[in-house]
Amino acid sequence: MTKILEIKDALIRFTEEYEAYVKILGKFLVALSLFLLISMNIGYNTRLSSLPVVVVLALVCSLLPQFVTVIFSMILVCANMYSLCMEAALISALLLLLLLLIYFRFTPKGTTAMLLTPVAFKLGIPYAMPVNTGLLGEAYNSFAVGCGVVLYYFFAGIHQNASILVDPNRGNEQLSNLDIVLGQLTGNREMILVVMVMVIATLITYMIRRMQMDNAWTIAIASGLAFQIVGLVSGYLFLKLSDRILPLIIGSVVSGVVCFIIKFFFMNLDYARIERTQFEDDDYYYYVKAIPKKNVSGEEITVKYYGNTGSIGKRMDRKKSSAEVDEEISKKVFAREMDIDEDLLK
């Protein structure tokens, strides 16, 4: 455990020392993951979805505010959808515009949560996003998680129906492209279920981790994951989607591991060394409960002496600097002028 704490402290010191470069790297990885996700799932425009273009766009986003990543993602999505069919591009543009307005209104600082939610779905750990957002963010960031869920399900539905949308031999009795695209939003009951459960799980996690009780973050993680499991299992059984339950359980376990890693870095407290104190001022009396963070003390340095050690422990006079000499002269002059003992100025 001590070795793990040493590694954590070393990572924190490295991050603080090279904070600017770490932020650039983080924005690059987020943008690259998102653009690759778009290219692999709805990359109907082969030029925009090529790896060199994606990497260059991610590099540009790493040097600009993170909101630029949202704008570039919208442009990539609309361009790829236009290559598929006009109806998909139109509905995608309207949906993205609506979510952008919601983003400005409710979650102006929730860019990371909205961008990482579709990526987490693709990695099979979407249940970590509501919990980690509740741990590290504010209550309004739950809207960002909800927006990310809508984006994932909408574009996943378009991907599943891509062959139908471009099939020229469809009969007139079949649904039009517009009906198919709109159906990914209005008729997707699974998406509505997941949005509701994840938004509520984010709020539950946020409220519990702010409570003044021991192990609040641990209880918040367990509560957020448990609510998602119970809520989604119940919803999947009601919607007759029992094949989703096993991936849900596995994804929740992996998500729990990710959440506790986040907790280890951001809120690793030592509840065995709780300290309580109280003090007062003119207006209030304060009761303070202090919980120290788990960390390791600095490494002890052992000094070994070789050869002649006769001078060890003896006083070694060092040469005084010019500033110290000038200060002593000034004190002597001041004491002589004021007719006081020079030792009083030491």
C-alpha cells in the first residue's frame, strides 16, 4: 500500500509540475477518442474519417478550448450523415443544435462528461460516467451525461439502419428515411430508460458524496452503481431486453473498479486519524472535524561518513556574505547612535 501511495504522490507532483502539458495531452486523447468513435461508427465520408485527418483535428483541439472539440464533432457528424442521406444529416443537425442549447443553458462546464459518455458506452463501462460525474462535478452536470447518452443511442441506431437508409430497392410500403431516423429518437424506449436512470444516478451520487459522514465517497459510489443496476435490470425486464442484463453486470463491476481508482486519486482519506477541534471568535463557536488524507512521509536519507570523522559534530564557521557583513555594520552604527547595547538588536 505504501508503494502505491508513493506512486500516486509522484504522479500528482508530475501533474502539478507539467500541468499545461498534461492538460494538452488530456484534451488530445479525449478529442482523438471521440473522433475515432465517430469515424468507426458513422464514418460514411471516407476522406473526413481517415486516420490522418482525425489525428490532425485532435491535435488542433488539444491547443484550443475544449468547447472546440464539441464544434468539430458536430461538423464531423453532420458531414458523415450527409454522405449517408439528407434526412439523417438534417435530423442530426437539429438534434445537435438542441443539445448545444441545453449545454449552454444547464451544463456550460460539462463538456468532458458529454464527450466521454459515448466513448464509455463503446468501451463497455458507461455506468462509470454517472458515478464519476457525481463525484467530481456538480448536480447540473447530470444534463451533460443525459446528452451523451442520447447522442450514443441515436448514432448507434443510425449505424444499425444504415443499409436500409441507402437501399434503393425498398418498396413504397416501407418507412421513409425520415421516419427511420426520427424513430431512433421517438421510438427508442431503451434510450429513454437509460437516460432517466443515469441522470438520477448522477444526482444520487452527487448528493451522497456531499454528506457530512464517514466514507461518503465510498457510499456514493456503491449507491450510484446499485441504483443503475436495479433500475436498468427492472427496465430491461419490463422491455423484454433480458440479453442486456449480463453485459450490465459485467460493465458495472468494471465501472466500480474505475470509480474506486478515481476515488483513490481524489479523495483517499484516513478515517482512523480523524481529529476534532473547536474554537470561537466574536460571533461564532466552531466545531471542526478534520480527516487527513492518506500519504507517505518523505524518504529518509541516511548519511554515511568515510575516512576522517574527527570533525563530525564540531562547529564549522562559514564565511559570511557581504549582505550579512553590511547588516552587522548597520546594527553597530545604529546602536552607537542610539546609545544602546548592540546585543538588543540581535
